[in-house]
Amino acid sequence: MFHINELVVYPSQGVGRVERIESQEIGGATAEFYIVRILSNNVTLMVPVTNATNVGLRSVCNMKTGMEIFESLKDRSDFTGYTGQNWNRRYREYSEKLKSGDLGDVAYVLKELFLIGNDKELSFGERRLLEQAMSLVSMELAFALSRDQEEIREEIEEMFADVIADTENVEKSE
């Protein structure tokens, strides 16, 4: 059960605040809903209280988990390199991970896309996924670590500065 003013994460939308819990009658039955305002875009969502877990609504991670996620971004030992896998298959896989709402999965997508971008130019869809993953990870880490989202974003970009620089050099030479 979430409480009013509690920060929560809604999969693929990001961090939101429970503004209220209200009852509504739908089809003759009364149901309770969390009214959640997503902080990044001011969208309001109605999430049935009884279905909140099924849709992936969860609390913002704690500081310890936030630090672990931050460290996992630095660790490149699990990256096997760009394998030439069909970008469409990779896009679907990454989209599913972003929809899962699991911060570890979202951070994995972020890291993979940065590192793949070192080996080849990312497609438009991959760049969009990269931006979505960056937004989701940096916002949740900002709340978990009590820091500014832009600072977190800059630190993540610095972790991959070699990758970003290589990609930019390739684009300039073309």
C-alpha cells in the first residue's frame, strides 16, 4: 500500500508522486485508485490499488540500491561487445526491459546502448531508447541519492565519455 505524497516508480514513465487515493464507481463496482503524477512530464495516472503490483508500481529504490546501480554502470565486464545482432530484435528486448520497471534492467539497457554506440552508430530508435533509459535512471537515482538529476546525468555521461567522444568523432568524419 502506497501513501499520499509517497514517491513511486511507474514502469517506462519514471518517478511520480501519489497525489491522492480515491474511490470511483466503474460498471457498478467501486474501486480505489492511486492518482499518481509523473514528475518528468506532469502526466496524471490512475492506477487501481488492487492492480498496482501487477502493473509494476513500486517505491523509489533506496540509497544502497541506488549506489549499487551507479556502480553497475561503471562495470563493463558483463559487456560482450556488439555482436551484430539484428537491431530490431535488440530494440524489442530493450523496450521490454524498459517496460519492466526494474531499475537494474533499465540501467543495463543504458549501459549496453552507450557501449554499442562505441562500435557502431545507433539507429534513431536506439538513440530514443538510450534517452529514455537515461531519463528513467537519472531521475530515480537523483531521488534515491538525494542529488540533482542533471548532476547524475552528467556523471553517467562522464562514465561513458570515451564512448561518446568516439561516436562524435565518427559522426564528424562522415
